[in-house]
Amino acid sequence: MKNALPLLFLLHLCLFVNAQTTWQKIDAGSNFSVALNSDGTIWTWGDNTYGQLGIGNNIDQLEPTMVGTDNDWVDIIAGSKHCLAIKSDGTLWSWGRNFNGQLGLGSTSQQNSPTQVGADNDWMAINAGSWFSLALKNDSTLWTWGENDRGQLGLGNTVQKLSPQQLGAEKWITMDGGWQHTIGIKADGTLWAWGEGGSGQLGGGSFNDQFYPTLLNSDNDWVMVQAGLQSNYALKSDSTIWSVGLNANGQLGIGNTTFNISTLTQSGTDNDWLSISAGTGCLFALKPDSTLWACGYNAGHLGTGDYTEPNSLTQIGTANDWVEIVSAKGYASSFGGIVGHYTLGLRFSQPNKICATGHNSHGQLGDGTTTSTITFTCTAGTGLHIGKINVSSNIIIYPNPTTGAFQIDLTTLESPNATVNVYNAVGALVATQQVNNVGQLISSNLKQQPNGLYLVEVIAGEQRMVKKLQLQR
């Protein structure tokens, strides 16, 4: 559903203040929510009809509820009515609805508690579409399973699979699943899509389904993808956003509501976007100044305080401390009722709180009620304590782009000590360094890493700064 360990996830790693715990990641399914805490526990709330909360029963929860007692989880993701999770030992687990085999367990039996998927312990990243699932292994191979009516598994057919299937031998950076289609970036930085193409979301001027990964764009500088309901979005290393597919509500952010767009088109002219997140007929994006922007369909889940539907990315409120934003994609809307039209977010200035807006029929906003809202309301959430950390992109790194070696200027920092972390595009920590005297230049080298976009994070006292670094040989 949400991009596997996307760049946005990198922005809220290592936010530990005074030994307090922090939400590491949040995600939104169809009327249920899931969160990973920094203490390694998973929490869920909202609709539990199919056991998608993983708490051993089918009772809805109006507030975050801990999933079991394990505290060694490192990643989570929500599909329409199911969840996937990875433990620190590299094992893969799933629970919830399983009509199409999306749990990967070799059956179609529902699971109300986390159940291990096979015996492999080399899983690196996970994602989910509506009724299907996606995962990367440590060797960067892509595996898919579940519903396949429109070829969304990319295996060359429309046969659903009840257990993980390797999609060729190619290496992948990241991927995301929509309603019945998938978008991904290969290791060479090129952009690919497959599955349902009826709204033009697979690009190339076509409205046909594709059963194999099909080249969407041959540029080799793509760094992040998001699959909307019937739209696709991608972020380039130059910080521009590009989109394709259904645009009936202006969700592509291209300044109009032309119904279907089958050619990849830039969303506006800004070139300072940090991350993207697709929802139900809408797009959210964050800038480096931590402001929140959105466009498209608005059933209250844009958080604008009304139901206006901007067809260009428009700033939401004035807050400049957003850490993460996730919006449900409304997968189950075809079955009747209002589902999926809600959004969750985390902010630096809201200790112990989760911010949410939109529909709340099953308590998916986590505020203890079933009352819907059209503005972001930050309510109590278990374990969240972020504290006063400043995010900035003002640290100096040179050369940038680099061919491997680079320097970071820490001479202006106030704290006497700092931690420097470097993350790759799928969220893996590839370098870390402790600095005991920040009033200096420090050197680092990515000579063992592949070309692509990296994020350099500097934590010094209550300062936290993030800067993009392009490795290009």
C-alpha cells in the first residue's frame, strides 16, 4: 500500500528524546490503522471484521491496541483488510482477510493473529495493494502473491497465488500496490508498472492491462513511487513529482480535472518535494520545510476544514512540523458504504499524539470515538513522544552529487556531539558515524554502494537535519 520503507519513513527514524518511545511508522487500510512503535511493538485500531487488527478476535478498537506481546517488529504495512510485518530476524508475518491468498500462507483462511509466512528469514521490505501483497528480499528480488485478476502480480498471467512468487531475476529498489495495479523502481533507477491500466495509470498512452512489468519511464533517477486507487505517482531525484492515470478530481495535481491521463506528466512546477503519499483519489506531499500539501478528492480526508478539491498541490494549514502522512486508498468502496476516506499523520510538535482527519465509522482515527472530522485533530496515542527537534535541509554536503567520497560541514552546530546516519532509498542504514567534536568537517564514503539517492541525517542535541545526497559515478 504505502511505499516500502519510502523516503518519508527515513524522516522519522531515530527520533528518540529523553529515552521516550516514538511511532516509527503508521499506515492506513480500509477503515483500520496500524503503527510501529520504537520499542518494537505493533499497535492497531479501527475495523476488525476480518481480524486485520491482529489481536486474536474480530472486535473493533477505537484506540490503539497492542498486537500480542512481541517487541521485535521492524516494519509494518496495511492492505485493504490485511497486514504484513517483518521481524528483526528477517521473518515475514501476516494476518487479516485472506480470500485471495494475500497472506501468503498457502491457503485462503483468515488469520486473527500474526502468522509466519513460510520459513525464509531474508525479507527486507513489504508493501500491499488491495487484495495482494508485495515484498523485497535482501537480494533485492521482488516477490508477489494474492489476487491477480488484472495481472497485478506481474507474473504474466491472471492466476491468483497463495504464497510468495518471485517476479523474475531483476533487482528492485521499491514498489507500491494500488487497487489492481503495481508500480516499482528497478535497481537501475527506471520506472515500471503493471496490472490494470483502464485509467491510463500504466502510462505510455495506453489503457490496456499489462501482465508483466512494463517500462513506464526510462529515466534512471526515480527514487520513490506511490500507487493510488487508479493513479500512479513518482518522485525524481531532482525533487519533482510526476503522475499518470485517473484525474477526475484533480488528484494528479496537474492543474485540471481531465478524466484520464495516460502519459506521465509533471505535477506542477515545484522542484522541492521531499516525499509523496497517495490516498483515496488524492495526493499528499511533504516539502523539506515539513509543510503538508494535497490535491484531489476530498471527503474530509484532506484536512482542509471543508470539501474543496484543489487540482494542484495546495498547502494544508500552516503547520511546518509534519513527519509522516498516510492516507487510506478506499479499496472496499465498490462494496458499498463509505470506507477508506481518512488520513493519519505525525507531527514534531504534538507529543503523545496522532493527527487524523476524515471518516471514522470504525474508530480508525484512533481518538476513542466514531465521530468523523474534516480537519486534522491530534489526539492521544500510545507511546508517541517526539519532542523539540528541528528538521532542516541546511547542512552543507559536498560534492553533491558525489562519486563516492564526500564531506559534511558540522562547524555551525551548537551541540558538542552528533550522530551522522546515511540511509539508502529503501530505508536501510548504510553508514553511521559518531562525532565528538561537531565544529569540524567530517568525511565519509559510499564507494561500496550503488548509484542513487541517499539521505544524510545529522542528530545533534535537539537539532536534527536531513539532506539529500546523490551518488552518481
